[in-house]
Amino acid sequence: MSYEINISRFLGKKTLIIGEVGSGKTRLLISILRNFISEGLSSKITVIDMAPPRMLDIGGRIIDHDSQLCSMIRYLYSDEIRPARLLGKSAEEVMKIATNNAKIIDKLIEEYLSNSTEILMINDLTIFIHAGDGEKLSRAIKAATTFVGTAYEGIRLSEDKGTGITMREKQYVSELLNTVDNIIKLDLTR
């Protein structure tokens, strides 16, 4: 991926990176994070990584790509987050996984809100939206002067066993797109 990263495009602004599975959202977020760190901003950064570990060539956390990078910032994540639509065999299982993810991530958001930093980066915020409180997530985003986040927008993961989490995800992302300063839409072309 060749994407020019000028941190002045991001500082003091809210940015959302959207795209299909495998489009490079997390890789771009890592590149932006590296640039922020190289500018001496480490102490002002919190990353909330809502992504599950990589599975079936889908997803992936920042720590799975670069654990050293995560040691340089405040990095909030959990090994317990799971991909609900991939693992759930029924509507009940999908919702059980999504609800558990929301409980786990809610604690990470609370931790950030209790001690917010100027810069907030969120990897895969749509995982929380499946069953979590969108207002709380919006409060966290607003608490930061600079926000850069990734969100799933596509069709590859649309099957949700009739739970409605895909529609909930689409609605939240659509609303969030109306509030951010920058939108970066990634395509699958690599």
C-alpha cells in the first residue's frame, strides 16, 4: 500500500478508515501510528484495539503485526475478543459472542474515558457496535482531540444469522461518517 502520511492531515481532526476485509485498514492505521510516534507523540496516544486475533485471513490486531510498537504507547486490548459472525453457528451464538465482546470492550473504553489522552486510535470499532453502546463509543471519540479509527464497511461479512448486527454496524458507521473530518475508503486492490 502506498499512502502518503502527513500527520498534519490527522492532528486535531477525526478520521475514519473504512473498507472491506483485507483492504489494509489495520496496516494503514499502523503506518499512521508509526508516524505519530516518530514525531514524539507516544505519551499522548492511546490505542483501543477492538479487533479479534487474525482468523481465516480476516481481522488482526496491531499487536499481532508489531508488538514493539504497542509497547511505546498506551495500548488497550483483550485476547478474549472473538469474531461473532465467523464463529457463531446460530443467531444465539452470534449474539452471545457479540455481547461478550461488547462487555470486554466496554471496560477498555471506560479505562480510556477515566484517563483520556489527546490522541485516540481505535482498530476495528465495528466489533463493539455489534452489541455495545454507540453513545459511549462516540463519547470516547469526542474526548480525544485527534481520533483515527478503522471500521468495517463491506459485504464479505454481511451474513449475521438474522441477528441484525450487520445493519446496526452499517447504521453506526454511516452516522459516524457524517461527524468526522477525514474519510479514507480503502479498496481491495493491492
